Amino acid sequence: MFLYAHFFRLGMSFFDKFWAKSDGTTTLSMHTQHVMHAGRNLLMKLALTPEEVKYWGPKLHRCAVLHDLGKIHPEFQKRLEGIKGTSIRHEILSLWFCENYLDLPNEELFAIATHHKGICKSGVSGRLDKLTLTSHLQDHLTSAPDLFTREILTEWLKLMQLDLTIVDKDLNLQISKDRLKLLFTNYQEQVLPDYKDRQNLSFMRALLIAADHIGSARQEDNVPGYKSIALDDFQPKFENKPLPFRNFQERLQGVYTDVILHAPTGSGKTEAALSWVFANQKENARLFYLLPYTASINAMVKRLQNVYGKGIVTALHSKTVDFFYDQLEEEESNNENIKEVDYAQRELLVKSKKSLSKELFYPVKVATLHQILKTSLKGKGWELSLYDYKNALFIIDEFHTYDPLLTGMLLASVKLFKKLFDAKFFFMSATIPDFMLDIIVKEIFEGDYTKLIRPNSSEVSDREILDRKRHRLFCKRSISILEDISSIKELLSQGICVLIIVNNVKTAQKLYKEIGYKGSVKLLHSGFHRKDRTSIEKSITHKDKSERPQLLIATQAVEVSLDIDYDVAFIEKAPIDALIQRFGRVNRAGRKGLAPIYLYESIIGKTPFYDDDVLERTWKTLEKLDTQEISEQDLTDVCNKVYENGYNSIQQKDFLQGLNNSIINCFETDWIAGEWNNWVEDLFDNNNQKVEVLCGNLVEEFDLLRSQKRYIEANQLLVSVYFYELKGTSINKDDKDKRNVIVAYALEYNSEIGYVKKSFDIEDTFL
């Protein structure tokens, strides 16, 4: 102890000799201060009552001071220097300090012990393990006895200005048995049989993890608060001139309950949803806007950033890295002061933004349903939602796109979040068959149909959109779009903007080749890599409409809330709910008179993802409207006719399986703090049976980008392909080991049409 006492007498902090990170800058005391500061700021930005802040504040402060004290062990310091060969968990050493010298409650000790890893579970990696908690702990304590003393803890508490009493009791080189049981999946419930006590473990753990991550990212001074919006923030506009709210939008500005909105495409549903948010917003309560596709999410993030501010809104989906990277790239390209791009710094900023998007940080999140279901299904990170979802507002847009299983899990989750978090929900869609409305009203609104809001035909502003007829439908029997190319060419020669929507990638590529248009043309489908897909989406949604392509050939990728507006459309037969979305991309605002839509009965290629019965019923019902002007009500009637029998027996079974999911329905009673289900991510990420690969002709570009440390840009060159498309393709193991990606040499990438097989003959794909 002489050495340590010498430091103390000189007024020097012994702890300045210890690092918290391997950056050679952040000392243990610095990092602890960052986390303490992050914790204080975070608590003031969450939807907590003053009483809750008063309760959790001191507890979080104590955890922040003590959570990393175990890092003083010499073996951990060696690890920071890059020396490996030892298994050391600093948080368990911190736990030992607290248990032997202090009298802290279970939830604080639990949070300190689990702020990096989950609790022990047999056969599962990435968790604490028994050896770490027992024999390894004893070995570490006996190898550095002078460090783990009352004197060291006393000086640390003094340095951090935390007034805690050091208890006088016999030291134990092991963690107590009851404490250990809290750290094992199979035993936690024995120690705490009341699930509410186990909830407190999670509440404390979530706060410490969030504060630690925010402090580590050095964002402790930048924790954003929720901004209350005013009506002017989202007033509808035309050519930058404010327009009056429609009647149904105004009604929602005074509705304080859950709602389901059924309104036509282009009627101002987003402004209606924000009207509801305006009425129901509470201080620091979060807003979640759910959409089914990443493209529509990215567009909505930008839209909401114009309402709330850039630092408040984030995207939350599987491709957020690309979204943040593109945003930073655009900002830097518009900054005249940046002469040379620091790609390494850009990537660090992107990774930080991605990490924080999952944290208790951004008050407004635009996300996929999958990200939300990871909470109700207790996927990794679910405990952070205990604060994120408190009093939150959820907008669930285009929910009609979800399959029956996901719909069932969605409704089960909504019921859970309403009960557990007092959250409110706003469902909205232009395409809701009556049977689905009935299900939602029954399951979520207890049969109360007053929660259903539609534009009112007796109100002038609403009647305008209900009576609006934007399209004239022409049903082309027994032929495909390929047989009508001459009509498309004639329209293009007249300067008319043409939209073609087909059901698979190969058909889109074939039409591109057959039409051979030399003017402004774009393809949009899933066969492009992410870099080109982003560029295409920017092109077709360009603010200057004269800069948009005159001809767009797309697959169902065009259905995803992209703000496009064409003069005429040629569309392959598809389910009515998909067609309603596709029709909405033509004469979107209804200012072009009656736009012709040509619907083709014959589909080129296969469509295994569409139900044959639904396709046939859709065609037969729409055929009765051939050559007629069609209104929004006509499309609603067709939708109800097609789905008049609701789910079929298989779909109903899937729906009930989701609705009665045991994890969701037993969420509270089966509560185990620090535990999660690893399979959740696999279920959602792999359900489309696709894999990301690098086309053979892009290897050189990929390697060049990586050599320049532009790793995110390199990964944007990957394309998603079905497993069957790799059949007969040899995968070079050396390539996989060298690049950590699959190189598909049999696939060739073309920036105009996407990926194709080498020696590509489009005719072969239709044999």
C-alpha cells in the first residue's frame, strides 16, 4: 500500500494511471465522469415523472461510479494494450468490490454485473459464464490483492465525490450464492419469484447500459429531447404555399385515443397522423413511425427531420449504415470547407449513429415492424425499450402489407405495449379490407368502431378526395405488356411520362431491353446493389420533376411510398392491395384529369409470392370496371370483394399463431432480466431466403475501396440474391476468407439493369 499512499499524499490521483479504453486517451476517471454526466442528462430526456427521476437518479449515479472499477486489474490493462491470453471480466471484479465493501440493492449490483454481457445460459455464447463468476474471479483477486482493498475503494469514492459507507465485514473471494443465482437464467426466478422484482433488475440494467454507451460515444452533452410540434410544422403545402387542413385531418387534432385511419392514397395521411401526434404528444415521450420497407423509411426520416429537426429523428432498420453514410456524404459534398474526405472519420461517425439509433437516444424513430417485434419477442436489447416505449406514440403505416403471421404478432404486441407502457397507436392505410378492419377493431379497440376514422363525404374538403377520379382503367385480356410495346413507344415519342410495373426482376430487365428507349429511363428493382438503388431512388423522386426519368420500369419496389407521379401506367396483374399502391403512383394529386392505366392479364414469368386465387379474384373483379373512370371507393369495393372471405385456413392458422405467441403473451410473467432470444434476429433477417453476394466483375472495385478503408462503400456493392440463383456456382473459399463475402463469379453486374447471369440471354429465363 506504500505506493498508493504516496500518490494520495502528493495529491495525485492513483487512478490516472488506469485506462478505460484502448485509445490511449480515455482514463478510467474520465470515462466514469462521462457516464455519470450521460446518466444525468438522459434521465431528464426520458418520459419519467419527477418521482421516477428522484428514485432512479441516485441509483444510476452510483452504478455509473462503480460499474468499471474492476478495470484497474493489471490483466485488463494489458488487454487494452493489445496483450491477450487471459479471460477477465472487469464488470465482475466491479461487482466483487460492491458486494464486499458496500451495501447496495440487487438491481444496482445486477446492472453493474451485466452492463456488457447477458446472464449465464447453458450452451449460449456471448454471455457471462460460470468460470468467469467463480474460479477466474478468485484467480484475478489473488493475483492483485493490493488493488482490491477498502482503501482503493475509499479513494475512488472520494475522487468521484460519492458519499457511501464502507461496510465492515469479512471478505469473500467468491460472489454470494444468491447473487450468483440472479446471474443464471434457470435460477433468477428462485431468488426473485415476483416478476415485478425482476422487472426492476431490467429497469436498472437498461439505464446503465444506455448511459455507458452514450458516454462512450462522447454524446453525453448531446442527448436530444423531444420537440413538441405545432400545426405550422406540418401544414400541407402546394408549391410552398400553405393549404388548409382537410376536415378529417382537423378532426384528428382533437382525438386523444387510439385510432385507425382509412384514407385514399394522396389524401394527406401523413399530415393526418401528425395531427394526431400533435393532440397526443407528451413531454419527452417518444414517437415511432413504422413502415414496411427501408426505402419508404429513409424518405420518411427526411420528411420528419423537416418537422422535428435532423438531430431528433433517426432510421431504425437493417440498412441504417447505408442511410447514414449517404446522409453524411451529401452533407460533406455540400460543404465548401471540406477539401478532402476523411473516409475513416466518416465511417466512425456512421457507426456511432447506427449504434445510437438502437439506444435510448433519438426521440423520433422511423422503423420496420421487425425492429419493434424484437422487443415483444425479447430479442437482444429489448430491455432498453422499457424506457423508449413509455407513453410512446406509434404510427403504423401500410400494415396491410404484412403477412398473417406478422399481423398476428403485431396485434399481440400492440396489446402488450398498451398495457405495459400506456402507449398509444395510430393505424393507417389506403388499403384495408373490411375483414382486417374487423380484426383490428375487435382485438385492439374492444369492438369500438368509433376509433375508425375515414374522410367524411358530407364535408367539402373530404368529399373532394373521395369523389376524385384520377384514373381510367383498361383491362387488357389474355396479353402481356411485351405484346403492347408499340403503344409504350408511341406515348414516349409524344413526351408523355410512362410508368411500367411488373412482377419480377427478369421481366423488368427484358422490357428495358425490348423497349430500347434512348431518352431518360430508369429501372427500379431488387437486383441493384445498394449504392445504385439509392441513386435511382434519388433520381425518380428528384425535387425538380423535370429531372425525373420519363420512363420508369419497376417491380413492386415502386409500391413503397415513394413520392412519384406519372402520366400513364402499364401494369401486370397483381393482388388488389398491391395494385391500389401502384395506381397511386399515377396522377398522384389528381391534377392531370383522368390518367389511363392499362392492366394486363398475362404475367411474364413466375410469381410464386402471390396467391393464385387472389390474383384471379382481383382480375375478375377489376374486369367489370374495364374502360370506366375509377374512384377511391371503387377500389375499396374491389378490395372488399377480393378479400370477402378473409384469411384462408392456412393464413388464419398463421395469424392465430402470431396473435397467441407465447413469448408475447407471457412477456411479464416469464420475465428474466439480462436474458434474450437469439433466434429472433435469424427469424426476421433470413425469412426471405436471400443471401448477399459480390458479383464477379465488381471484385476489383470492391478491393480498391477496401484498400482505401472505405468499407461501407465496398459493402454497398453487394446484391441480394435467392439461394437458388447460386445453384451450380462454385464458391471460392479463399475469396470468402480474404474478403468475408461470397463472390459469385457466375453473376455479372450492370449499373443500368442490375445483376444478371454471365452470357445472359433473357429468353432463357422464360423457358
